[in-house]
Amino acid sequence: MLLALDAGNSNITIGAFEGQRLLSQWRLRTVHEQTADEWGILLRNLFSPAGLEIGAIDGIIIASVVPPIDSTLAFMTERYFGTAAMFVTPRTDIGLAIRYDNPNEVGADRLCNGVAGFYKYGGPCIVVDMGTTINFDVISRDGEYLGGAIAVGIGIAIEALFARTARLPLVDFGAPKQVIGTNTVASMQSGLYYGAIGMIDGIVERIVAELGADTKVIATGGQARMIVSGSRYLKIVDDHLTLEGLRMIWDRNQGKKADGQ
């Protein structure tokens, strides 16, 4: 059984795979101060309610964009699961050629999204991942990771409005009943929702103009389904795309080991 961890700035998403099948998925807060023992006990406690056995885990792969917790996670996997974790880096064989100016700057989650987007849906494609930031990852027809765009995430925008203004409240993100808000909360929700959609559609439109009309666009991340309902370009939602990319990278590299490479 494979354990895949996508460690982001706000959350860590965890998936347990049996072959290509995702058995269970969990989402935890990313807590920088958490110790290896705390992470290990927390993860182990997730398994029993899901009917999974800790001893069945024979591989762990991690995509992390939070360097301060990498050593903690590495120690935790060895102590509690008895196996060294594989961390995805730009030097990992992911099956895509990385055309970024400096490949070391590409986040591991972006590479995983690119792998899953290309191998599940074909190229050219754009993956729009809505997390702490909104990432646009672009893969060519020939399987090249070309780069993309990084925009402010919806959660950051909400916090900034609250923190930098004297009278605006902290609001929940949601689709408003109408564009024209008739009170402060409704006005903020309208601006946040339609502002995000306008930004996303605008960037996607310009990328599609460069890649071609046959470009596939895949959305993933926490707010993906809500945004897709109002978007002109986002039609495909894949909730587990990053975890699928981790699983594909793991399979590819285990295959190389089996071949003695």
C-alpha cells in the first residue's frame, strides 16, 4: 500500500493507494510546530476508522512546499512506518521535461499536478489548483512542463480585506445569490467570487490563445467545484489530481528500480 502526502502551506492532504485505487483520503492542517511523534500518532489514528492496517504501508511519497517540516515528516515516516519517504523534487524522474528557467523553483505540488494532468487528460493542458495560492500549471502537447502563473489565493484575499480595512468583516467564501450585493457581506462575497472567476478565466483564456483551442483545462483544490459552476473555461474537476500525480511518480520510479536502473 502506498501513502501519498501533499504538504501545502495551509493543509496536508493524505491518500492511501492500493495499486491505482485511492482507498482513503484525509486533510489535516499544516502545523509547523508539530513534532514527528505528533504527526506519526495522528496519521496512525486515521487508519483504524478507515479499516486500514499500518503494516500494509510499504511505500511513502511526499510532495512538500513547506521546507521547515520536511525533516520532521522524513523522521516520522521512518519511525512510525519503518520506511524512508521519497520526496518529489525537480530532479525526480516525473516523465515530463521541465522547461522552467530554474527547475529548482518549481513546487513539488505543481509538478505532480502537471504529471496527472498530462497522463490523465493529455496535452496540451492547464491545471488550475486552488489552494493557498491559485496555481496555473501548463503542459505542452509533447509532455513538457512549460511553467504557468501563480496568483493570490481566495483565502489570502479574504484575510487581507479583513486585516487591512477598518470596517470590513471576515466573511465566508461562497457563491452569491446575485452580482449586486445589497449589504457589506454580500458585496464582499460577490467581489471575491466573481473577482476570482474573472481572474482565472482571464489567465486561462490567454494561455489557451498561446497553446491552441484543443487545450484541456482541469481544476483541482478546495474551491474548485464552487468556481467551476461560474467559470466559462473550467469544466473538468479532479479532486484527487495531486495525489494521483504522486502515485504516478511513485509507480514510474518503482518501475525503474525493478528494471535495475
